[in-house]
Amino acid sequence: MNKRFNLPLCLPIEKITSEGLGTITLSFTIPSVLQTQPLPGQYFMIWNPGDDEIPISISNFDSNNSISFTICSEGETSNNLTKKNKSKLIGLRGPFGNGFDIVEKETAVLVAGGMGIAPLRYLIYYLLRRKNIKIILIYGAKVEKELFFKTELDNLSIEKHFCTDDGSIGYKGFPTEILDNLLKTTLEKKSTEIYACGPELMLKAILGVVKRYSLERFTQFSLADRYIRCGFGICGSCTLDDQGLTICHDGPVFRGDLLLNVKDFGLFGRKSDGSKFKL
Amino acid sequence: MNKRFNLPLCLPIEKITSEGLGTITLSFTIPSVLQTQPLPGQYFMIWNPGDDEIPISISNFDSNNSISFTICSEGETSNNLTKKNKSKLIGLRGPFGNGFDIVEKETAVLVAGGMGIAPLRYLIYYLLRRKNIKIILIYGAKVEKELFFKTELDNLSIEKHFCTDDGSIGYKGFPTEILDNLLKTTLEKKSTEIYACGPELMLKAILGVVKRYSLERFTQFSLADRYIRCGFGICGSCTLDDQGLTICHDGPVFRGDLLLNVKDFGLFGRKSDGSKFKL
Amino acid sequence: MIDLQIKVGDVKLRNPLILASGLLGSSYSSLNRAYENGFGAVTTKSIGVESRDGYPNPSIIYLEEIKSILNAVGVANPGYKVFTQELKEMNKDVQYVVSLFGSNPDEFVQMIEHIDEHIIVHSPSAYELNLSCPHAKKVGMAVGTDPEIINSIISCVKKSTRIPIWVKLTPNITNIISVAEAAISAGADALVAINTLKALMIDIYVKKPILSNIRGGLSGRSIKPIGIRTIFDLFEKYGLEIPLIGVGGVSKWQDVIEYFLAGANAVQIGSALNDYSSPKELTSKIIFVLENYLSDENVKIGELRGIAHE
Amino acid sequence: MIDLQIKVGDVKLRNPLILASGLLGSSYSSLNRAYENGFGAVTTKSIGVESRDGYPNPSIIYLEEIKSILNAVGVANPGYKVFTQELKEMNKDVQYVVSLFGSNPDEFVQMIEHIDEHIIVHSPSAYELNLSCPHAKKVGMAVGTDPEIINSIISCVKKSTRIPIWVKLTPNITNIISVAEAAISAGADALVAINTLKALMIDIYVKKPILSNIRGGLSGRSIKPIGIRTIFDLFEKYGLEIPLIGVGGVSKWQDVIEYFLAGANAVQIGSALNDYSSPKELTSKIIFVLENYLSDENVKIGELRGIAHE
Ligand SMILES: Cc1cc2nc3c(=O)[nH]c(=O)nc-3n(C[C@H](O)[C@H](O)[C@H](O)COP(=O)(O)OP(=O)(O)OC[C@H]3O[C@@H](n4cnc5c(N)ncnc54)[C@H](O)[C@@H]3O)c2cc1C
Ligand SMILES: Cc1cc2nc3c(=O)[nH]c(=O)nc-3n(C[C@H](O)[C@H](O)[C@H](O)COP(=O)(O)OP(=O)(O)OC[C@H]3O[C@@H](n4cnc5c(N)ncnc54)[C@H](O)[C@@H]3O)c2cc1C
Ligand SMILES: Cc1cc2nc3c(=O)[nH]c(=O)nc-3n(C[C@H](O)[C@H](O)[C@H](O)COP(=O)(O)O)c2cc1C
Ligand SMILES: Cc1cc2nc3c(=O)[nH]c(=O)nc-3n(C[C@H](O)[C@H](O)[C@H](O)COP(=O)(O)O)c2cc1C
Ligand code: FES
Ligand code: FES
């Protein structure tokens, strides 16, 4: 049962793992009486009491009810969160959003850009439990140091393609190029589902690629560049033009065919005052 | 499922049966989506919109969700209710109270005084559905005309003992005397459960009788002489001294051994202002 | 065992759960029972000078959907003289609070002097002045929104008795501080907040208000966030200056803690009686887990007071 | 098919369900969508003179137990000039109401004149003055409890526009008639009631208020009996003299009827969005059964207005 905690569930930080570059993973154990089974792609509102509360994807969840969030220091709140000590109480409100639609196809191609690896990491573990799905991860970052979970991923028996803008490791270039190449060569398109997460501009580029192969309906994009307030789709802070769908509730995962009609996809975000900003 | 309607369920009067002497039976059909299965001895708060709401026992309930209440004109509200027309809306709030504890013994002796027949009528039909219970009804009233449901009861194959104060029909005297006589002669005490309803003074007399046979634990009394306001045991209008049990919620049915410790049983009631009055 | 004793001013209670006024409070028997069943103190139904039958039924309705109650009992009571007889029957170990309503200082003084005179051995722990009932005419809220009347009632009452005076405030007001100020400056020994919120419900088939009195007061879980806010407001303004008793929607152990954190010294419980099969079940369930929480957090309950303001 | 058309003064709506201010109202897209999804009209988020980021999160919390919401968004908005751009994108068939907040008559006039000037072809159906937000400083309730300020705001605004002025009132007040009176005498075209109730919630482990702003406003089913009572009060006093829009806890078709019986001409719906999977599901479920009820009872919806007073 995917129970939602509507009020912040305040739990002590059980484990803090440094991922490098101002990025940490916080783990908590959800009391087993409060059974929940969140999906990859769903997120929680993470409350740092006395400070602020921000949306963070689930970067792992295991059968022991241990839940992890990987937070990158982007601004004040995320930065404060990366500096919390063990045992401090953090409020978890969620899970929110639709999560990825887990499709039983032969191949799952996961495309991550930067922090976009967080929800895809949980997706990998989730898919690994289904033995019959082949997983291909394409993961890019600016530099090697920003390739979080590199060692952990190296230990997994999945197909991996790393890339960096500067070529410090892996392919020199963008994940889109690798994806394009795979689609052009080895990938059996009919049996492939694509899952992408990263900056909206990268997602926009991916949409361009998959469209060329008419795969937009089979590509799921997880968006993150809108201000989230309520998380359950009522305040309207995070709507996409023109359809008025909310990222927090109707998303954050959308299929490419829908995004083709989203006027501001890859162009504008919305700030907390509701005004638009250029992405 | 014994669902309770906490807000008045407003239903049209479906059938009005005159029982004589300012007494009528109102029947309603509870929509089957609102499944409820009230017990004999439970009551509803019957709301005459624009007027008042008074506690009335269930005098029948059948498998077609038809529920009946038999109301005797005692004062303003009950009198107004007896004059309602078919199709008028009446609010039903309930069922409330504990109801009779249906005991699987060989013999059930039902002792009714006057209007006390109402809940026992439903109890009879309820018990008749359990083939293996022998039913003996002792039913007394002041005069023949106050023996409600006489014809209907005559048609039932149960053992009946009628009595009236003036001997206009049946035994001349009180139900207590008949009960005493049965207990003295034919009744196998170990396999008998007694159910009594009527004016509290009569109930007090019955308690005196059954106590002589040490049957107070096996005699259930349904009380009605306290002002009922909430029906669910929170306002305290209907408490019994000294234990502070409520008639509306802990009762209206109590066993005799408990009533032996109720200081005001058969002595005092409480009015709507909370003051005591002599019964 | 965890110590749950608390103090409301000079009044010491074995635990912080007080039975609220108007619930199981019209006879000595139900008050005794509630105390035996584990409440730290019990409050009587509000008593007035004259007897009142209250409003016709329906006068108390449970709103399942929001776990709340709508009532307009109309301060039914037998009058203070008759009720004094009930008080004489209270068990000697019971800590009880007598709730009173009236329309002017004289009425309150008259009732209190009578009770003080007739109940000498086992006096009430406090008098609670109901200046907040939303549905009775000329009393309760009608006097409880006017700081001047409040001030004069309390000043007079304080002169006539040595028993602590608790003042129960209404939330149906623009600014509760105005009346709290009047109560405190007149010498109130504790503030009790909140009473019910003015509310109404209509049956859509009958097309009439359900309560015979049309309007009534809303209580129960739906009003807890308003009760918490009120206690928070009062503690923010007065800090430790005056004891505060939190009422409104307490039904679980967490609610007790929440009221303490907001600034309360004790809580009253009313509507939640309907959530449990008996008063005993209510108090024992709440107290059991409350004790666990306090021992986990390693604090005394009193130490939680007002902590949410830090 | 049953006719659900209603009129709020001169404003004709295809059905009586209006999207309440602050819900899905910050972009033209969500307003268009809500209207397409079946609302009779949609209200924008309250807009002010300057842009505001609103309060940090948590700012909106769902209280499952009482099916209610506690919020202190802090009237986040991009300022009226930027927001006018959103209004330009509204679909031409959409009936929309622009909600405004401000701290004095000039601010309201300034905003309205700007919008009137820039949105000529497809004007708002009404301006709704938010004189009732409980958690923003110097605006909303801060002005909405003072009859004099209300009167001067509305008088000035009425002189500057021909578009109907709806006035949204706060329930956090001793006597709502005092402010209603001021609004009506200054020329308000409709009253909207109620906004949220001042409330607060504390986490017992963190021991702090959950909302970053500490206090917030309570909405949703728990406040319905208070909203109904308020509309009843207003209709009792003013009868057909002024249109009334009922807000607070509407989530089912029965609630719509109940508000009409109390005296409303239309209702607004906010928190209940969370009870349905989409605005479309909400409106279609409500409208479907509403139509059945009206045909069973053989009345037009408008004929139900105020019937509970008879
Ligand atoms: C669905 C979703 C999932 C996310 N998952 C992750 C994740 O797993 N790991 C991770 O590190 N980050 C994730 N983010 C991004 C993260 O929420 C922002 O980095 C964070 O909110 C920044 O807050 P701040 O106060 O530190 O920075 P600020 O200085 O306040 O802002 C930095 C940037 O973050 C944005 N931001 C601030 N507050 C919010 C908010 N409430 N909602 C959305 N954006 C906001 C600002 O608009 C700005 O662009 C996710 C965002 C969304 C919407
Ligand atoms: C559990 C229970 C079951 C009952 N079942 C039946 C029944 O099946 N049929 C039947 O005819 N009567 C029944 N009664 C009695 C019935 O409720 C009263 O006769 C009725 O309330 C009288 O109201 P009135 O306004 O007509 O009379 P009034 O003139 O108001 O009073 C007449 C008498 O009824 C009592 N009474 C008035 N209102 C109430 C009230 N709210 N609660 C309790 N007593 C009240 C008065 O104290 C007085 O003794 C039952 C009562 C109880 C408590
Ligand atoms: C049926 C009922 C009767 C009440 N009678 C009184 C009363 O006589 N005097 C009073 O001060 N408060 C009275 N109240 C209010 C309660 O004491 C309490 O303030 C209110 O119900 C909020 O608490 P709760 O949510 O725990 O019920 C009554 C409440 C109810 C439900
Ligand atoms: C998240 C949220 C934001 C709100 N913002 C506003 C607002 O900007 N202006 C306003 O007048 N009311 C605002 N309100 C109040 C609603 O419009 C409405 O009056 C209140 O929620 C009661 O209706 P409901 O119970 O249907 O939600 C807001 C309510 C919520 C829940
Ligand atoms: S954050 Fe409120 S609608 Fe998305
Ligand atoms: S009628 Fe309220 S307790 Fe019995």
C-alpha cells in the first residue's frame, strides 16, 4: 500500500553518506506500522524544521523500509540539509506525484543528467528485482566529480554509458548523443522504454532525439524545474502551460507525446511568486 | 452491519397503522445502500422536523429494510407524530443503545407492560427466526384497549398470557403475578432468559420477583424513564445513580443484578433540566 | 511510572486530563464515574440561577465525517440550588470544577456564595465561569465578548470567594486578547479556551436547520487547530503569567502534547468521549501512550509547556 | 437536462460551482483548465500591488483526519502588472473573477484601473476583494475586520470600475454583520463568505509549529458548519438584498444544496479539489447528482435559496 504521509513524518536521520561535491544521501527508517511502498519517480517534501521544505526524489527504498534521499546543495535549504547531523529530526511529507510507469518491456533505457540520477537510482534497484528486464543506463555530468554513485553503479551488472562535458571520464559529450547512437544502432525500438531525468533543457533535447524515432510515447520524463508548494496538486504553483497540468501531482513524470504540447517545456519555469523565468 | 445514522436520516412515512388509543405504528424503508441491522431493544431518535425529537424503540425490522416504530401519544411531540400524514418526512437518528443480549437458551420469557410491548414485538419476530427458542409472552395493560397488537400476537404461535388491571381481558392483575406463578410452577429456571419492558415501577416489581428465584442475572430490563438528549452517551442527561451509567448508551437494557445497585431504579427519573422526579 | 501530576495555578491534579463542561456533568454519579475512570478532574455542566429545560431535540448531533459535534443544549440545568444537592454527593476524593453561567456579576456572586456556604468540607477545586457558550441568549458569549462586563464579573466574583476562578473564553471573537486581558486584570486564576464555534447544519430533504435552536456550537476534532492557535496566541502574549487550559478537539495523546507545546498547563476533553467505548477507555489509552512518549523524550509533562514558542 | 444556470447579481454563470481563490489560480493555464473541467466560473489567486514570494514551506498541509487544509501561502503572487499578462491568455469563453488584496483604497483602485485598461475585450466577470486572508500582514483580515476601512475601500473601488465588486469576508470576527453592513452600504455587488479560520498545528516530535508562518488558515470540510452558519446569518439579515456566495467545505453535491438553502446564490470550492483525482471528476460528480436531486425535488437550483429560513 502506497500510504501518503500528509503531515510531515518526523524521523531522525539514520545515515548520512557523502556523495561528494556538496551532495549527500540521507537515509531514514519508516516505522513498519506505517506501511508505505513508494514508486521510483515519486518524491517527498523534505522539511528541515525551522528552515524550509523542498521536494526531493526518492533515491532508494528497500524492503527494510529504509528510504534515501540524495540532496545536492543548490541554495540555502538544500545546503542546510547537507550539513545536518545524524539523529536530527527531518520531516517527510509524501510520497507525492505519479512516479514512473513501470513497463514490462525487454529493455529499459535510463537517461540521467546530473542530479537526475537520484530517482533513476531507485528505478534501477526497482527494475533489478524484475529479472527479465535489461537495463541500460546513460549518465552524464559536467565533470567526473558530478557523476554521483559512480562506484556503486560500477558494481551493478547493468549496461552503463558514462559521459562528461569535458571528457574527464567516459564519452566526451552529452547523454543525448549516446542515446541517439544506441537508437540508431543496437536498440530494438519496439521493446524499449526510455526513462529520463535531469535539467529540463537536457530533457527537451532528449525529446528531440526520441521524436525522430517516433518514441516520444515510450519515453518518460521526470521534471523538476517548477516551484513546488503543496505537493498534491491544489495550489497551482507548479502548473505547465497550456494544459494546466501540475508537475507536483499530475507529474513529475510525463510522457513525451504529452510534453510536445506543453508550451513552456524547456523554455520557462515558474518561481514561487508565480512569475515565469527563462530556463 | 449495524450502521448508525448520526445525522437524522430523513425518510417519508411509508405506512401508518393505527393501533388504537392514540397509538400508531410508522413504517419506513431504509435505502438498502445504507445497510443497517438494528437489534431488538435498540431505539432511534425520531425527529418531527420543526417540532422535537424523541426516543422510540424499534417495534419491527424486517429483511426488506422496513423499520417500524410504535408511538403512543404521551405529550406534545408524540401526539404530533401520531397525526402525521403518509409521505411526510421524518428524521431517524440511530440505532442507539445496546439492545437485548440475545441468549441461546431454551425458553425466552418476555414480560411487557403497556407500551413496553414495542421493543418486545421486534424481539419476538427476531427470536422466531431462531426456531429452537420457545417464546412465552406475558403482556399486561390497564384495560383491553391498551393491549396493542393483540390480534397480531394472537396469530403468532407463541405462548401468551394476557392480563389487565380490570380483568376486561385475560388474567385480572399484573404481569408480575403471572411471571411469579410460571417461575413457581412450570418454568425450568436454568434454561430461561427473561426480557422485560414497561414502566419502571413495573420493572422494579419484576426485579423483586426474579430476585426471589435468583434469576436477576438472567433477566434483562429495558428502561425508558429518563430524558434522552444525545443518544450516544456523552451529554449525561440520562445517567443512573450511583454508577453513572447512561440509559441511552450503556442501556437502555440492563441486567437485574446491575439494577440492584442502581440507587434510583424505580424511584427517580431525571427531567430535561437534570433535576430528579419521583417515578 | 511516569509522574503525570500537573498544577493549574495552585490547583494540583493527578493528571492533565479534565472532563470538559457539559459532558457527563449533570449528575454527581456521572462526575464521580468520570473521575474514577481516570480523569484528573471533572467539570460540571454549566449551572445558572434558574432551572432551564434546554432546547428541544435535536440538540446534539455527531458529525461523523469531521469527527465533531454540533450542539445547542441551551444550558439545560436544574438551577444552582438544586444542583448544590448533587455536589453534596460527590465522592470525597474527586477533584471537581463547578462551571457557572450568568448574565451579570450579581448572578455569579449569588451562586458562588450559595455553593461556598453549603459545600464546606469538600469544596470545588475551582469555579469555571462560562463566558463563552455560543447559543444561549444574554449569557455565555453574549457577555463573554465584552471586556468591560468580563472585568466586572470577575472582579466581583474574586471578592466573594477564595476558590480559584477559571474563565472560559469564546473563540467567536475578532481578538481573544481583548477579553483575556480583561479577565487577567480582574484577577482570573486561569484561562480556559476554547468553547465551541458558532455553526449550523441544514438537512437538505427537510430543508430546515437540524438543531431545534437553529444555531449551535461546533466542537471536536475539527476545531483543534483553532484551539491550539488560541492557546498559542495566549501563551505568546502572557507566557507564564497565567495558567492556560486547552480545550477543543483533544482525542488522542498527541493532542495533549500539542496543547502543552502551544502553552497549556492542562487540557479538557469533551466530544472525544464519543470516540471511545467508555471514559475509562479514553483516559487509559491516552495516559498509557502519553507516559511512553514522556519517558522516550525524557521530560516531565509540565516541562513541555510553551516549548513550541522557542 | 436540468438547467443549472444561476445569477450572482447581474453575473450569469452556467452552473453554481466557482473555483475558490488561491486554488489552481496562479496561471492562465490552470484557470482555463478548471473552467474547461466544468466550473461555472474560476477565481484567480489573490493578486497584490507588488510581487510576493509567499512564505517558505511547509505552507500547505492536508489534515486527513478532518479532511481539511491548513495553509499560509502568504499571498504569493507576481504583482498585478505581471499577472495582467496571464489574464490576456485566458480563453475567451472562460468566466473568471479576479481576486485582489491590498492595504488601502488606493492600492485596490490602482490594480483595478490597470486591469480594466489592459483587459478590454474579455473582462473579468467580477473583482473579488480579499478582505479576509488571515495570515498576511497589513492586508486581508487586517483590513477586513474594520468596517470603516472596508467602507472606504469599496466606495473608492466602485467609483473606478463598472465591473461588479464581490467582497470576501472573514469568519474570524465577533460579528460578521458589522463588516457586511459596511460592504453593502458602500455598494458591494455580492458578499463571499467565508475565508479560512485562523489556526495552527504543532509537530510533537520537532516541537515546533508545522507552517513556516506559524499560523495559517483552516479550510475544508471542518469549516463547513461555520460557513453555512455565516451565510445563514447574512441571509437572515439581508434576505434578497444582496447576492451571497457560500464558501467553506463544499465537497459534495449535498453541500451545494445546503449552502443554497442557507441563502447562497452560488458556492466556491477550494480544498475539496484534494478529494477528487481531477477538477473534472469533482465537477462532474457533483453536477450529476445535483441534477438528480433537483429533478426529484422538481425545483430549479435558484429556487432553493434561503428556503431553510421559512
Ligand atoms: C519533483 C522534484 C524532485 C526533485 N528531486 C531532487 C533530488 O532528488 N535531489 C536534489 O538535490 N534536488 C531535487 N530537486 C530540486 C530541489 O528541490 C531544489 O534544488 C531545491 O528546492 C532547492 O532549494 P534551496 O532552498 O536549496 O535553493 P534556492 O536557493 O531556494 O533555489 C535554488 C533553485 O531551486 C528551486 N527551488 C527552491 N525551492 C523549491 C521548491 N519548493 N520546489 C521546487 N524548486 C525549488 C528554485 O526555484 C531555484 O531554481 C527536485 C525538484 C523537484 C521539483
Ligand atoms: C429508550 C426509550 C424507548 C422508548 N420507546 C418508546 C416507544 O417505542 N414508543 C413510545 O410511545 N414511547 C417510547 N418511549 C417514550 C417516549 O420517548 C416518550 O413518551 C416521549 O418522549 C414523550 O414526548 P412528548 O413530547 O410527546 O411528551 P412530553 O409531554 O414532552 O413528556 C411526556 C413524558 O415523556 C418524557 N419525555 C419527553 N421527551 C423525552 C425524551 N427526549 N427522552 C425521554 N423521555 C422524554 C417526559 O419526561 C415525560 O415523562 C421511549 C423512551 C425511551 C427513553
Ligand atoms: C454537548 C455539549 C455540551 C456542552 N455544554 C457546555 C456547557 O454547559 N458549558 C461550557 O462551558 N461548555 C460546554 N460545552 C463545550 C465544551 O466544554 C468544550 O469547550 C467544547 O466542546 C470543545 O471541546 P471538545 O472539542 O473536546 O468537545 C459543551 C459541549 C458539548 C459538545
Ligand atoms: C491553499 C489555499 C490558498 C488560498 N488562497 C487564497 C487567496 O489567495 N485568496 C483568498 O481570498 N482566499 C484564499 N484561500 C481561501 C479559499 O478561497 C476559501 O475561502 C477557503 O479555502 C474555504 O473554502 P474551502 O473549504 O472550499 O477550501 C486559500 C485557500 C487555500 C486552501
Ligand atoms: S505545488 Fe501545489 S499544485 Fe503543484
Ligand atoms: S442522552 Fe446524552 S448521555 Fe444519555
